[in-house]
Amino acid sequence: MTQSETVTTGRRRGGGRRGTAARRGLQAVEQAPWVKIKNRDRPTEPLRPEEVERVHDATMRVLEEIGIEFLNPEAVKVLKEAGCEVRGENVRMDRELVMELVGKAPDSFTVTPRNPDRQISLGTGHIYFGNVSSPPNYWDMEIGRKVPGTREFFRNLLKLSQYFNVIHFCGGYPVEPVDLHPRVRHLDAVHDKLLLSDKAMHVYSLGKERVEDGMEMVRIANGLSHEEFEASPRMYTNINSTSPLKHDHPMLDGWMRMAARGQALVVTPFTLAGAMAPVTMSGAVVQSLAEALAAVVLAQAVRPGAPCMIGTFTSNVDMKTGAPAFGTPEYMRATQITGQMARFYGLPMRSSGVCAANVPDGQSMWETEHSLWAAIQSGTDMVYHAAGWLEGGLIASPEKFIMDCEVLSQIQRYMEPEVCDVSDDSLAVEAMREVGPNGHFFGIQHTQDRYETAFHQPFLSDWKNYEAWEAAGAIWTPERAHGIYKQILNEFEAPPLDVAIAEELAAFVDKRKEEGGAPTDF
Amino acid sequence: MTQSETVTTGRRRGGGRRGTAARRGLQAVEQAPWVKIKNRDRPTEPLRPEEVERVHDATMRVLEEIGIEFLNPEAVKVLKEAGCEVRGENVRMDRELVMELVGKAPDSFTVTPRNPDRQISLGTGHIYFGNVSSPPNYWDMEIGRKVPGTREFFRNLLKLSQYFNVIHFCGGYPVEPVDLHPRVRHLDAVHDKLLLSDKAMHVYSLGKERVEDGMEMVRIANGLSHEEFEASPRMYTNINSTSPLKHDHPMLDGWMRMAARGQALVVTPFTLAGAMAPVTMSGAVVQSLAEALAAVVLAQAVRPGAPCMIGTFTSNVDMKTGAPAFGTPEYMRATQITGQMARFYGLPMRSSGVCAANVPDGQSMWETEHSLWAAIQSGTDMVYHAAGWLEGGLIASPEKFIMDCEVLSQIQRYMEPEVCDVSDDSLAVEAMREVGPNGHFFGIQHTQDRYETAFHQPFLSDWKNYEAWEAAGAIWTPERAHGIYKQILNEFEAPPLDVAIAEELAAFVDKRKEEGGAPTDF
């Protein structure tokens, strides 16, 4: 498909669909309510217990013998006081200390956003999905090419994130709003997030001002005192190590500030096997665990009991070109192994819904499916980037967002115990007796009583036969998704927010803009 | 994407790619060898042991109290002699008899094709993939619309089936060659299959002549005496029940003929919940099991120890339109539950790689992925239709075939124990020590020793960044697949066959054509 063709068909067909739906007054998407999805599947565990011990031992040896660089004097000071061995920026910690401090992290906790009905509980056997976060670029069928993110695209993708009930939490910026000046970008962007979404949200660890402003804005939006804000997690941050074996200054600064105030902490090493990590998958996982546990140790030294999660982003590169790959067989196994290790350390886990594909085609879906199943199989608690990600995270796409939400809503249904019910009514021997060998089940009471809720009803899948599909315009999946995207934007209503709180929030943003926002010199 | 656009871009781009590859003398696909894939993942089991007993009890009640219709007097006679209760065509069997006869079926067996290196072993914890079978229609990017199957398309898809090592067995006709007269179609089609493929193959149970001719041709191609042919399975058939609760004449005829000669037998009820089966998934599974076990009982009555497998095709319909759906959440759970029950009865299992999508787009891949993971999670032995299926089995597509084979080759890699190796060398503590916090892993010996085989190298996935992908023509997945399809056809070489055997086979086909082939009056 060329760009020009994409644009043409996207416009014409998408427009037709929207027009029809609008005339009929239909909702863009009929969806199940926001629920905490219990992951009912036993995890897939590639390692035997003694192999788990081997991975643990290697991880501890990295922390004891090689050490992690902490490029932040305050962090080094805290770790030294906690009993670590410090040489300049290199910090080594013996396994007894690591296990003692990691043991102080809770094995479960909650994050409560401004809408308490959207509270997420981590470490409780649930699986939560979040929107794509942090791509610098945007792509949609109408534009037909990769363009820099803007506040308009950012807000549109936020609307999708709020609209879909199967998106449980609101990650980082769903696309970078690069038309906002970096000095004030965090103020406008977090403001937009708090107005357009009431879901548990992420604040970037990118320097003192951004972190403190983010926490203050979440506190105001939640209508809390400072004491209430610090009493339990109301938001979360994510830091990435600078692999190999290094944590950078601003990330550590945000990490410690959030830890001190009891907010939720996720550390996700970006360990690409063969590039920033060993070419062997278990080696890359060991490095990821060492980098992650070192940050957990720091958080516990700052505030014992600080709520921590370990993230995984271990994948491999194309060894011919060095390009990162996602949703590969090696990615799946690394994710499953990390899940085994997260349970070993008693920490909740984050993974991702990711792909390397550049457009929302077949490849994008098989890669994303593989990362999604790895998340389910690993016992992942939070699935970042579960909707809308393309090009290894460099592109956010609304069509991909819609396609992913269809899949996620199928996973929600897949996890419902009703699907596997074996009550007498479900086993249906009497229904079979009634129908016998020459009838059909469409018309009988057993079917009539159940047919409206018996099966997942997709909003994007097209189940028409070929001839009917052709007569309806022969519309491929991404073009159908584009139409739904536009319809959702037309329908969108922001979640309610108390007027006094909205005014306080706006006043805070104005004040901080007047003060100059955040410095941009790092 | 409109049809005309599809055709244009498919032709131009595909041609360019083929041309370049041909000039450089490249193979279309670099692939791993044909291997038996061990399924290393513990099955996903939605039912608790007592729930398995409930499903079993309901299944037995259907067989005891409602019965199955066998529209074949010979089958009824055999079952009556075996101890079943017969009223006309209705056959009831009590659970003791069912379990006794099902217990005579082996829990594992092999099927050995004319190339003994392609022997498949069922019931041994392996997972095997087969090509799409039986669609009446064909679709490719160049034609851009649905057209009836022909012998040319049939042969082209057979070449793909033989070419890909990740296709372990050769199912029914990959598309129906409707330009061959039904009287002689089976002779030419089975002849083509035996010439173009050396993999374990299926023969349709569609009347005495077709079944007997199929067995005789396989016997000749394998160079076997009649006694050798009957000593162990050399081929297999599949029958579908006429749900609800009925087996049809020609299918039963083929089933008994193959059973008598010790060939492998697969029975796959087509139980669409809400249409030919109860609207509840466990009810639909119960009906499927009852229909399948009734056929297994018949096979064991014909020849104790006949190698049998139960298949599942339980899915749901769109309750708004009655259209069948595939790869749904309900389909996945039904497949997993059937896997639990297959283990309970000690029988190998067949499931499928299926979708409802009409074209090889994102929907086709998420639906096929769901059915593929259900196959893995259920402990399926044979995955029918694992490559090339569209429109609920009404269309065979070479682009979908290529896309599916990319995914299957990733699954092959996923199951290799090397991915999860935790030897000291893989844990790589010394490599991390060597690189330290400021280096990278590209250049070190640990990487150099392993990089060529460290990761799955896809043949279809495009891992280039957006700009490089755009510069290379911005080619979406199905168009890339089309180019590979054409290149494989150019490269294809038929597997070797002894000249004397080839002559004997051709003489048999000629003789049977002279005799008039098969009657076409049923």
C-alpha cells in the first residue's frame, strides 16, 4: 500500500462509515465495563526451580562482584549508608543486603487515581493494560506518513486511553507533544491528562521540577492533603537504567523523590541482548534483574516499604543490522523467565505490548500478540504500551490503538470464568435432548435465554462473508479502525471533575508557568 | 485497500523484490530444518479435576440417553455386534462399553510418509503443523478477488506446503481443484500430492472408490506390500460429524475402510455453539466429545487398536448474523478444555489455525494467533489449517500461507530449549564483567561466538526503521509475502521419487481413469 493510496481510501471509506454511524446515533464501540481482570491462567515457567536458583545466583554475583554505577551523589550516599560497598560511582551490594532490602518491598499494593473506581491493585493476580507511551512520532491512515507528535495528537490519543474500558491506566505521554516548549510541556501535558482521564497515571522522572510539579498536580486533582497523598500510592513513575549496569542522574532523582513520598515505582532496564546486554537471553535477564534490583534496594533504603515493581524490556536485536526486535520468540521466553524471577523476589511485574512493525498490518499484530501472550504467561501485573505502539516505540498510531483494544477486550472475555462454566445448565444435556439429531439450536429456549451475552461481540473484527464484506466496501482492518477512531473523537466526553479542583489545578499550572516552568539545561 | 490498488502495488512491488532476489541468487527463505517440535509448555487447563469429571459424565449421558445417529447400515451392524443399543439409526452406548473400547485406542502412534524422515509421532508431546485444507476458493494479492480453486492454484499451494519445513504434514486439498472433473479429481489431486510432497498426507473419506484409490496410491508411492501398508499408519483421514449427533454415510464408510487397514483416523465434529451445538461452550464441547468418541468406538469395534485422534472445531457464531467466528475467546477456552478431555481419554488431539477474516490483514493474524496459542496451550498434536486459511475456511491464500509460516517458524524457535539455557556461558557473568558499565556487547568474543545463531531470523518480518522501510518502498506485510510466494514457485524442486515407483503410480492413475474413476452420484 503506498502512502497516497492509504490517504485516499482512509478518507473516503472512513468518512462513509462515520457518517452512517452518526446518522444512526450509534456508539462507536459497545464495550464491557472497566473491571480488574483476574489472570486465571497458570504462568508458563520455562525454568525448573534449580534453574531459578542459578539465575538468582548469577544476578547476585553481578551485584556483588561487578556492581552498578549510580550517577547521582545523593543515591550513592544513601546506598553507602545502607551498607553497600562504594567506589566512586560504582556500588556493590552483597546478597544478604539485597535480599533484606528487597524483602521490605511489599508484594502487593494499590494505586488509586482521582476516580477511586479505577484503582489498580498490583501483585494480586490481576493484569492491567495501559496505553502506548512516549513515542516522539505519530502515524495515521489519513496522514499516511510519520510526523512529529503534537498536543492535538497527544490529546486525541488520551481520549482513546480514557474511552476504552480495557485500558486500565494512563501511561506516559501517548505521543510526545513536541509543539509544547520543554520548559512548560510537563505542566500542560499533565494538566491535559488529569482533565481528559481519571485513570491511574504515570509521571516522568525527568528532573526535580517536573517530578515535584507532577506529584503536586496529582495531589490537587485527587483532592488530597499532603499527608493523604503520601499515605498510599496515587500515581507511579517508571525509570529505565542506562544499560549496561548504570542508572542515570535525573531518573534516580525522580525515583528517590517518589519513593520518599510513597508513590509507586517501576524500574525497567532496556536490555537488548547482543547490544546493551549479553547475546544470551538468560544473561540479558540476569543483567536486567541486577539493574532492577539495585534500584529497588535504593528505594527501600530511602523509604522501607516503598511500593516497587520490576519491569522487563529484554529483547533481542537483528544481528545483521543492530535493529531492535520485539515480540520475538526470545522476547517471549525472557519475559516468562523474568516473571518467574519476579515471583521469586516477591515483586509485582511490568511488561509491554510491543512490535517492530512500522504500520498496523499483519506483522504488527503477530508481534504484539506474542508480547501480549508473554505478558499473560509471565503473570505480568501491568502491561505498558498495550495499545497503539508501532516501530519499536517510535510511532504512536490510533489505528493500532483501536486494533489492540479489540484484542485486549477479547482477552478480558477470555479471562471471564463464565466462558468455562460447567454447571448443569451449561453442560446442556437437556438442550441436546430437546434438539436431537435433526434440529438446530438457534430457536430453543436454552439459546434464547443466553444468546445476547453468550459470546464476545467484537467492535472491530469483520465476520461477514467475503461477498458481504466486498459489498460493504472491502475495507481492511486499519481503515475500519480509522473510522472508529474518528467516531470516538466525536463522541468523547471528559470525565467529571469538581469545579473547585479544576480551578485549583489551572491556577497551579498558571503559577508555575509564570515562575518559568522547568529548566531545560539537562 | 481497494482491489485495484492491491493488484497494482502487489504486481509492481512484488516484481521488484523478486527481480532483485533472483539477480543476487538468493533463496526465498532461509529456514531451520524440518524437526519434530516438542511442545515444552505445560498445558493451560481451565477445568479443575472435578470439572473434568462433570464434562465426562455429561458426555457419557449423551451417549447413553440420547444416542448418535449413524447413517450407515454397516456401521450400525458393527456397533450392535459390539454391544450398543440400536433403534433404527440411533445408537446408544453405555459408559462402560465406551471406556472399554476407547481404551483400546493407542495413546500414541506414528504416521510414516514416503519420506521416512518426515514421520510424525502423535501422542508424544510434539506439535505438528499442516497446510490449509479444502477451501473451495482462492485469493491472492495479484488477482485481488475471490476466485474458484483450480489445479494450478492447488499445485502452487502444494509447493508451499512442501517447501516450508515448518509444515510437517500435508492435509487435504489446499484448495479444491474444481477444474478437475469430480469423477477423476481425486486421482489427479492425490497424484499431484504424492509427486509434489513427501510429507504425511490426508486422504478424504468421500466414498469407497476415492478411499480405496487413495490408500492404494499411498501404498505404491511408499513402495510397500499390502501387508507392510497395513502394519502401521502411512496416511490419515479426517471425518466430520453432521452435528448435532449424527455421522453421515460416506464419512463412516471411509472411516471403517481406513480403520480396517490400520491407517490413522481423526474425527472432528463441527460444533458451532449456538447453531449446531448448545450456546454454552462446555455444552458444545460435550456434544463434540460425544460425537467424536462414538466414532472412536466404531473404529475400535472394526479393528481393536486402530489409531484414533479426536479433533476439535468447537467455536461460536455471531449471534446477530449466525456467521461462524474463529479464534475467539470462546474458541480458545473450548480448545483448551478439549485438550484436557483428550488427555483424560488418552487420545491424541487435532485442532486448527483458523480465522474469520477475508483478507490477510491484522484481523486475520490476531484470530489465527489466538487459535494457534489455543493449540499450543491445549497440547494439540496436529494443527490443521496452520498456514493459508481465510474466510472461515472458504478461501486459501498464498500470502496468508507465507505470513502464517513466519509465525510458525517463530513458534519452532520458541520451543527450542537453547532459548532458555542457563549454563554458566549463557548466564554470562564474565561477559558482563568484561564489558562493564561503559561498553557494549556487539564486539566481544562472547557475542561473536554466538551471534549467527543466537536469535530467530525472520524471513518476512521487516525490522527496518520507518525511514529505511519507506525508502525500500513502504511495503506492507501481505505484499512482501506475495513476493516471497512467487520466488518460492520459481525455486521449487519436487522431492525425489524412484522412477519405477513414479511409473507404477502413473500407470495406476491411467488405469483408474480408464475405468471411469469414482461415481459422482452422491
